[in-house]
Amino acid sequence: MQRLVRPGLAVLVAAGLALGVAAWLGGPAGWADAIWTAVTLPVLLVLVVEIVASLRRGDVGLDIVAALSMSAALLVGEALAAAIVALMYAGGQYLEAFAERRARRDMTALLSRVPRTALRHRDGALEEVALDLIMPGDRLLLRRGDVVPVDGVVASGVAVLDQSALTGEALPVKRAAGEAVLSGSTNAGDAFDLTAEHRAAESTYAGVVRLVEAAQRSRAPMARLADRYALMFLGITVALAAAAWWLSSDPIRAVAVLVVATPCPLILAVPVALVSGLSRAAKLGILIKGGKAIENLARVRALVIDKTGTLTVGEARIVSMRAVAGLSEDALLRFAASLDQASKHIIGQTLVAEAQRRGLSLAVPAEVVETPGEGLVGLVDGHSVIVGGLHFVASKTADGGTALLPRDRQPGALAVAVAVDGKLAGVIVLADKLRAGTEQLLSALRALDIERIVLATGDRHDVARFISAGLSLDQVRSELTPDQKILVVLSERKNGPVMMIGDGVNDAPALAAADVGVAMGAKGAAASAEAADVVLLVDQLDRVLPAIKIARRSRAIALQSVAAGMGLSVLAMVAAALGYLVPVEGALLQEAIDVAVIFNALRALRG
């Protein structure tokens, strides 16, 4: 209803003002004042109803100043000033709503893309079903332009996906058969089939939507602080208006003070600037959960960062291979990956993915026997192949594998032995790698006045020392339990507001304890995303940098808008109290200040 009433009132008052000016220029005497009074009264009535409703909720708002100024202007015969204030109020409300819609547009775009139905294969035909009916294992058809409704894997063909709404990446990505697809992506290529892995409510995009909705409902501490300052401003306004009337014996001066006192800069600047920052961040794949989070992010001075999946890529990758004489590395990998197709073990799947990335043609394994946690035995192209840990393979062959291990193997690295026809064929070494550009990221954080950077991990001491070697860290804490990570976060508070970055379930308590928790949401656990204040929707740790910059710029613009707007309003009030501004001039001046402040706050949308 308000979306219709406010624009309607603004149009009514604008039309009345124009008609009144025409009557004042050439119409009968008194008609202009009558028209201006007539268009002011509906706005005043709506305003009084809103004030009463606010008072019943226990809220004392600054709409009271606008009601006082309109009422006082009408009582002393300043109908034109009253109409301008009415336009300022009705137009300001509409302008505020427009500014917030403009600021929220990128966050709202995430919500507007939520699909409602999907095409499911069933009994040789396609049926359109509601999202809540999709179950894990269902095969869905994604047409060009469709938004992926649930997390899943490509069942057939090659998927070309536009992930810009989720990650901010402009270029589409390709996913081959068997590769994972995030819900919320848009099919930018030919139609393909997707095998659902989760229900819609449990998928990535549903979680993002919930986080966005929570962010839109939140209010920042700065906004609440503005409410308290607004009450103080109300008292100052009434006192100054009363003093101007008493000292000059001229009620017109009191009315002039009231009409320039509407504190729109205080009411509008903070939420518009902060919401603009939220929208700007969402466009870059950074989901900040509301005004409180963005304000805290602007003030961080210490960082506690997890290792696995945060400082490192979070998954084992091949770092070296050593094959026996006469066998190439690709042949060694092909034997291992062909057999590992029959296993769901994460290391086996890593070998399969690497073989596919290299374009190796994998054979179909036969007679596979898996010993959970140890390894596999089976036939590949008629050869007996064994893949697993060194002890497992050595127990089934006459060879030892230690001679093939690299002497400089890093701590925490995992060795996979491969035997062919009863003889050791080679060793594949896998390890979790440090993210590219980590040292540059830490240096950039230092440049943003992050004074303390601490690595906190549950890994062994030797692994933590190896990963952190050469990095500009102030402290390395290892072999930590989730409770101990919380203590690390709390101990760093003495250096200022603390930001914690993590991705795992074990990081969730520390993320919740930090002033700002940042979760690696692209591949991280759902628990960490729920506990965090900021979620990086793209698997790039360096997105923390624009997040901090956007937060600081938004906060600075909010404070700048409040200071400039309120400063101008106070100067105008003093000028009105001294008789330098009549009510009409004051109303026009305050209107200009309000518009300037709102558009200045919208600068936070830009980089």
C-alpha cells in the first residue's frame, strides 16, 4: 500500500504546487493559499497516522519535525512553505525507497533468479515439477537460459555455465560429464542433463538466497546510532525554534527553523550508503550479511586464518610422479586412474580427474576388490594392477616402494603406490598446495592496516610450519581443536576487531566468535557459511581485499553524508533563527540538501 500511497502523495503535492503558483500569478486572491493548504492536509494526515503507529510501537521518530513544520506553517499563513515541506516529505519518502531499490538491485537480482520448477526425466518422458519434489538422483534437463535449480553433476554432454550472478566472474565456465555444477548458475550453452545431488532447499543457491534475505532484514549499528542522534536532534530543533520565537517575538522564525530541520541526512544517508556497499559486494561474488557485518568489516585490524581450504586449495593434487624405467608418467597414471574409477575414495577420484584433465583414455577395470582405507586390486587391460598405500602395495608384491619416494617430500604429502603384474611400477605423490598469490594477498592486507595475521590450523606442527614457510605471518598455531580456535580469536581482540577466515565445519565456532567471520562458501561447509558474517561465493581468497575496501568506502561515505548533511542543516537552522531565511527559502534549501545527501550515499555503488 505504501508503494502506491507515497508516489501518489508526491504527485498530488507537486501538481498542487504548480496549480497554486498559476493561481498566484493570475488567479483570484486567496486561491493559491487554498490550493496549497488542500494538498498539504492529506500528507499531514498520513504523517500523523504514521507517527501514532510509531509511538504505539515505542518509536519516537523525526517525522514529528515534519508534522510540526507543516502544522506551524499552516497556522501562521505560510501555505506555500507548508506545501513545499509536504512535497519534501512525500518526495523524500519516495526518493528513499527508490535509492534503496537502486542500492539493493544486485542483491535483489539474486532473489529474482530463483527458479520455481524444473524438467525431470521420468519413464522416458519429461515432466515439469516443483523444486521441492526433486530428489537426489533425479535426472533433470537444463535448457539454454535455465537457472540450475539444485546442486548436481553433469550427466551427459558438456555444460557451459554463466556463474556471474554467484561469483561475479564474467566469463562462462565449462563442466564435463561427471563434474559438479553449482545451483544458481545459468546454462549459457546447449541443453544438458544434470543428476541432482541435493534437494533444492539444501543446495548452494537456496543457502545464498537465505543469506541475502537475512542481509536485507538487518540494520547496522550506525543506523541504530543514527536513531539515537535523531532524538537528540529533535530536542535541539524544538528548543532552537522556541528560542527564535521568544527572542524575536516572530513566529515566522520558529516556522523557518522547523522547515529546515528535517534530518533526512541522518535518517537516509547511513542505510542507503551501507546497502549500496552490500549490493556492490554481491556483484563481485561477496555476500555480506547486512549492515552490522559491513560496518565491522570496515574496522578490522587483526586476522586469524585457517589453513586447509583457505590458505591452501583444500584438496590433494599431484605434486610429483616417479615411474620405473620403461614406463612413462602418463602410463603410470592411466593404470592407477583406470582402477580407481571403481572407488569413491577422494584420492582415487583425484587421480581420475587428473587423468581426464590430461586427456588419457581410461580402461574399464574388472574383478576389482577394494580394501577400505588401504587400496584396490583389479584388472586393467588384462594386467593385474594394485593401487594404494606403500604398505598395502608392498604386502602384495615383492618390491618396496621407498626407493621411489622423493627425498624432499613435503610434510603432510601422501604417497600412492602402483604395482603392475606383481611388480612395483611407480609412486604418485599428492599434497595440498598453497593458494597462488598468498604472499601478495598477505602484503596487501598489511597495506590495509591489518596489523596482526595469525595462522590457526588443526594440522600437525610440521605441516603448518612447511605451509607457512616464507609467509609474513605474525604467529602460527597448529594442532588446534575448534574450542582452541575460539580462544585464538578472542586473544587477538586486544589488537582490535578480529576477522576470521575459514571453510570447514570445525571453523564454524571461531567464525561465529570473531567480529567478522568470512567463509569460503564456494566449496566450504554449510555450517561455516551459516556461522559467518561474510561468504565468498567464488573460491578465491583474494576477494577479501575488495570486501574490506568496499566496507570501508561505504562506511566513509555514510559518515561523510551525515556530517555534510547535518552540518548544512544546522547552519540553515541558525540562519533561519536569525531571520536570514524565510520558511519558503528554508524548505527549498532543505529539499536540495536531502537530494544531495541521498545521491552522495549512492556513490558507494561504484568502485
